[in-house]
Amino acid sequence: LILFYLSGGGSAQAVRSNLIVFFATLTMETGLSLWGAGLVTKANGLLALTLIAPFSLGAWLGTRAFPYASDQTYRRLAFALVAGVAIISLPALDPLLGR
């Protein structure tokens, strides 16, 4: 979905807005589904709480930096982030990353 939006002709502001709404909705729906299925435990709840601070910091920094980036810079950074996540998620790297 991210690549679809980034490859379109919409402005960076429209792309960013649509992705924020999509992922916020997806996060809430997934969380409620996991909760309803009884898969939310104390351990993963505490992990989620500890990750709120770095997530919030990243969101705040992104919000502050966004006005200074051109559409092209925004797209390049977003593509680089997606590529980095794809590479780090490769199963071949699991032994190196202790997974």
C-alpha cells in the first residue's frame, strides 16, 4: 500500500495523510481483534507500553521535519525506509539478528 501511494501523482501531504489514517485504523482494528481473541497478554502489553515512547518520538520528529522536505525528498526517504524494513525483515537475516 505504501509503494502504491508513493508511486502515484498525489502530493506528499496527501500521501502522508492517507497513510496515517490507514495505519491508525489498521492498528486499532488489529489491536481490538487481538484483544477479542484473548491474545493480548501482560508481557506483550508491557512491551507495547515501552514502545510508545520511541514511536511517539519518531512521529513527533517526522511531523516537525515534514514541512522542510520537498515532495521528492519525502518520497525518497519513504522509499528508503520501506526498503530498509524489507531488508531487515528477510528471514535469511534471522540468525544474525537473534530471531
